[in-house]
Amino acid sequence: MFTPSSATARSVAAIIDRLVDQQYLTREQSGEDKRRASIAITARGRRAMGKAAPAPTVLLVEGLRAL
């Protein structure tokens, strides 16, 4: 899991590259600024998210609420 202090532009770009390659995301380069791009989740990405286990933080919060 990435935190603001551990995520670098390079590491985030590598993850996005992988998700684009696997067709979970699409990426569109900005015509005005080549340093910028828009990313969007694909239908395949939405299906995968629907099947994913809840994030550990969600489970922790739910557990604490149950106390």
C-alpha cells in the first residue's frame, strides 16, 4: 500500500502502466502539457473492483464500529 511519503512519481507511473497494459485503466495524454495525462477505469477494471476484497482499513473501521 502506498502512503504519500512512500509513493514516488515513478512508482505510481509504473503501477498505472501495468494497469493500462492489463486493460483495467485507459490513459489519454494531454495535448497541452505532455507531463499530464487523464486516466479512467475501464469496464474490466470496474468488474475487478467489484470482485476485490475490502481494503484492510475498511475491515478495521467496521470491526471498531462493531465494538
